[in-house]
Amino acid sequence: MFRIIAGKWKAKRILAPKNFDVRPTTDFAKEALFSMLENRYDLSYVSALDLFAGIGSISLEFASRGCQDVTAVEMNAKHAGFINSTSAELEMQLQINVQRGDSFDWLKKNRGRKQFDLIFADPPFDLDEKKYSELISLVLNNNYLKENGVFVLEHPTKKVPVHENITDTRKYGNLSFSFLKPNAPAEDQIVSGS
């Protein structure tokens, strides 16, 4: 079970079936994360990508806070179905676009299609270091982030990824959020864009 912290559905408890093997982001960490994001963005005007969406804790939070463009990528068919049914029940189905698939594959297949202001990824906690690096590369090297966008990567506190684009890491018990900025535009883009 998790709850929506703020917005239209503030304090709404979402009960997932008992047989779902999920680890939703804790309320404390989620509240802190969204407080930081709302200090920087007006969520009603951003596009958000939620990778490894699980049962939709982050996607539903974005939508409740007014985000009109949320893409949730989740591999597990039951979990993806749960996000769809919950968003319909809460009248958020026009805000949340659920894409069923592996997040790594999805990032490889959808290069160049769309950019996002906010990208959130909560991969399995047992992900190895190479896969974290691959995930970061797929997001940053394929132009998924808008110029002033941010990529938030949730990971175990004991397993902090190393990357030059990490601007900050915040710890909340055994989980942490690392914030990554987009890659700087290539030299030729700067010249032609001026």
C-alpha cells in the first residue's frame, strides 16, 4: 500500500494486490523529492517519464499534483494494468500513458521521439553497477532530457553511481536520490543555434 502525498488526491491510499512484489518509494522520501521538484518546476507544465514504474506511486503523484503528461514504463503486465486501472479510477487516464516494456529496451527503441522535463527511474535495488551506468548513458546520451531537465535516479544508499552529470545526492535511510543534469550541447549545436 502507498498513499498519494499531495495534490488533487492528497492522502488517497492505494492498495495493491498482496501478491505484487513491489517496493514503492517511502512516503518520507517521496515527499522530500516532490518538494524539491516543485521548488524548481510548475508540475502542471512539465512532461515526466517514470521508468521502472512499479505500481505507479511516482506516476500517480505527478498526476495528482497537476502534471498532464506522464509516461510510465513498466515491464510487469499486472503492474502496468494496475497503473492503468488506478489512473482510470482516479480520472487520471488522460494524464498517464502506460507503456508496457523493459525500461532499458524502451529507452533504446524510443530514441529521438520525445524529450522530458523530468525523468525518474527506480530500478531494482539489486541492479549491478554496469547496468546503472548503462541506464544513465541511455537517458543522457539519447537526448531524452530537455535543456533544463533533471534525471532523478533512485538507488540504495550503499550503491551510489558515479557520473560527471550528478549534481546532488540526497539520502533517506537505505535509499538515495541522485540528480543528474543533461549533457552539455555539442559545440556544433551551440554555434548553429546562436
